[in-house]
Amino acid sequence: MFSEQFELPLRGLVSREKNLKLSQPILMGILNLTQDSFSDGSSFFEFDDALVRARKIIAEGADWLDIGGESTGPGSKEVTFEEELSRVIPLIKAVRSESDIWISVDTWKAEVARQSLDAGADAINDVSALRADKEMAGVIAEFQVPVILMYSKDSTPRTSRNFTQYRDVMESIISFFKEQLKYAESNGIQKSQIIVDPGMGFFISGNAKYSFELVRRFSELHEFNLPLLLGPSRKSFLAAVSCGRILNFSERDFPCALVSSIALWQGVSILRFHEVEQGRLLIDTFEKIKKSTTN
């Protein structure tokens, strides 16, 4: 696994008049405007708190801000698109008035996506991979912006953790993306605008072993020749890595760094982090190591 370092795709991402180079890994900072997110629920629910947090994420070196107005984790509840819009649109406009940082909105609802893009977002992060709202593909095709397609066993990620067995987890994930890429392209989405996220933790299964297998075999996803995103940050599969104890959310940052380091060596293009300062340090250190092997 470590004998070969995989290179990132040479091309970048385009969102209207903006370009994002992928010549080195991109750091995506997470900002959840919800009361029931698994890691930081309610911490940044109020607009003023969220804007302060967004500014901090930018100051700590994020290349990309991922804003979510609805949690899809276990035990979370669906919100109306009106409520979701009331959470994300003011923040998108406020951040965009201050910064040109790339912004994506974590949503599966087509109307939320449309209004978010109108408000200044650059991309959409769809945890259902275009399955939950059949209008979503049309919105992405209309705006011609990047879209993140994430694997989850069920089209509603809230229930994916109930699935505990795979014959071959990577075979299932690769087969899934072959279908969804075909669907996306048939609906007018350019393949060059698609980012592949294999999901982790409960999105794959309630059984942690499948997430660890994904980490070990991550490079197999280069079959698609597309940018790859990984979001291990504080995920449930990291909770029991240490024998005899269950790690709380902040204690998972160190095992997350190890998982992310392995993914970086295997050619991940985008890392999605809660603790942005740690993620920036990780990527910068990796780049130093990488350059030392080529000079």
C-alpha cells in the first residue's frame, strides 16, 4: 500500500468563472448549522456564531467551506426546505461578501441547491448521490458546477448504519459509482465536474471494519480518474480504535489524522475536516514530505 504514491488529477474544478487547482490536496472545513449534527450539533446554530466560526475556518487555512443546514446522521430528523434555506442562505451571502473561498452546500434537496447557488455557493455536496431528489441532477446540469457524489448504502443515509454485511465493500462502492456516474452524465452533468466521496462510518455500515477496509483500499477508486474526497473527521468508526475505551468526538482527531495521512499517500484530492487548523498542518506536513522525495 505504501510502496507507490498516487498522483492527484492534473485538472482542476470549475464553477462558473472560478477555478480551483487540485495540484495539491484541498482542505474542506465543515460548518453545520444544525442542532443534531453528530459532532458539533447546536454549537453554530445561531447565525452570529456560525459567521464567527466561518471566519475562523477561513483564517485557519481552509480552501473550501462546506455548509450544512440539515443533519443526516443517526437519530437526526429531516427539516423542510424552507427551514434549511433559512439556515444556509444568510450565511452563504455573508461569507461571500467577505471572501472568495470555495463554498459548497451539503444538501440533497434540489431547491436548496438552486437557491444556494444563486446566493453565491460554488458547488453542491449531495450525500444521496442524486438519488433522494430527482430534480437535483437538473439543477447541477443547469448551473454547470461541481457536485460531490457520496456513497451510502441507502438513499437515505440515516438508515445506512443498519446494513452490516458486504461480500466485498469496495466492489459494492465501485459498482455504485459506475451507476451514478452514468446517471449523472445522462442528465447533463459533465464528468469533469464530479467529485467522488466513498462515504465512511454509518454511511457505509454500522460495522466499523468496512470503513477501515475502505481506507486500506482507497487507491482502487482511482479507476474513475476523478477527484476523490474523504471525510473521516470524528466519524463513528474511529470511536473504538483503542482497546477498552470509547473515544469521544475530540479524541478521534488523532486517529483521524492517521487515516487521512494514509488517504493522502493514496491520492485523495479533498479532505473534509472539523478541526481545520489540524487539517492544514497535516496537509502542509505531507506536502513537505512529498517534495523531499522529488527534489
